[in-house]
Amino acid sequence: MLQVEHVDAGYGDIQVLWDVSFQVQAKEFVVLVGANGAGKTTIMKTISSLLKPTRGDIKFEGQRLDLLPPYRMTEVGIAHVPEGRQLFPEMTVRENLELGSLTPRAKAHRQESLEWVLELFPRLRERQKQLAGTMSGGEQQMCAIARGLMSRPKMVLFDEPSLGLSPLLTQEIFHLASEIHHEGLTILMVEQNVKQSLAICDRAYVLENGRIVLEGKGPELLENEQVKQAFLGI
């Protein structure tokens, strides 16, 4: 479904990604793990065309993403749940959710999608009229995920969904990501929380200093000595 091939990318003269290649099959749950500053968010921005690669190309269902403007991502079927949530704090939860369904296809199914996300996130049902900026960090993350789902995507990109959350809320967010995957959606997640993300994914890639250094099934990488030493402190 997604092919990232030999991608270099960065910011101005600063190169962050070096010859990055990986793929995600339809209905897979794939995780990119790495330390802070490894280039995880840069990969997500490059997939979403917010950042253009200086080399290589990115294809989604055979279509070149790197040749498209960012606003076309929802049309082709990609929902990007960004790092830091990026909600509209002065708008209600309901208004934030409705903003996720502005493409013609999503708009036609808005009510159906709304019922689906409120079923997945019962807390948001209770807070529909509340200003998004007044909710807790965990609730805001749920709202950001639900907003992405309102576009009726084929693939969801999660950028550090556990960032700034308590261990309990982190566990809840990972559980919700698994549920969304079981609904049939393809997921690509980048995370610093190596242990929990590797435990729930199908496959994973390890990113170090802008390069893919390891790949394999999630549970297998959890037992890898290099991963244990670098990320789990074992």
C-alpha cells in the first residue's frame, strides 16, 4: 500500500533522513521506533508531503505522494494524526470532528462516521460541546485521532500518540490504536515508547540517526539484543 524508496529529506542544509526505504502492506500495523531526534516526525511529514524529499520517492497504492500538495492526502485516503495533536482549541469537540470530514466522500458519510468515532471514544460523546482546548491531554489525543478517522481513511499515520501522556493514558491510546487496526484500517505509527508499540504491531523498523538499521516482527524485535540495549536499558 505504501512504499518509501531511498528517501533523503531534511530542513534547508540540514539532512535528517538518509536513504530511508520501507513499506506497509494493506491492513498491516507497522511501527517506526527510534530515540528522540532520530527522524521519525520528519518521515511522517515527508509522507504527508509537508516536506519534500531531496531524493527518492513515496508511493501510495501506486500513486506518487511526493508530487502532490499536502491538502490532497485526505483525498487519496491518508489521515495524519500529528505530533502534539494540533486541535483548534477555541472550537468545540464536535466542530473539530466535523472538520475532519470536509472532502466530498467523507462529507457524504459524516453522520455515520460521527457515530462510529463516538462509539470508539465514549468520552468524546460526553464532551461534544466542550472547547477542545479545555480537555486533558489524553482526551485531546482521542479527539485528534477521531478527527483523522472522520475523513474515512484507508491508512492512518500516528505521530508520537503517547507524547506527554501518563502511563495509564498511554496504555489506553495504544489499545485504541489496536481497535482501529482491527476495524480494518492500515496503520503506520512512529513512537518513542518502544516496548508498548512493538508489542502491538505486526512489523517494525528501527530508526537511528535518520537511517533504518533494523526491521522485523514486533515481538521478535523486543527480544533483539541491540533493541534491548539501545531502547529498553536491558
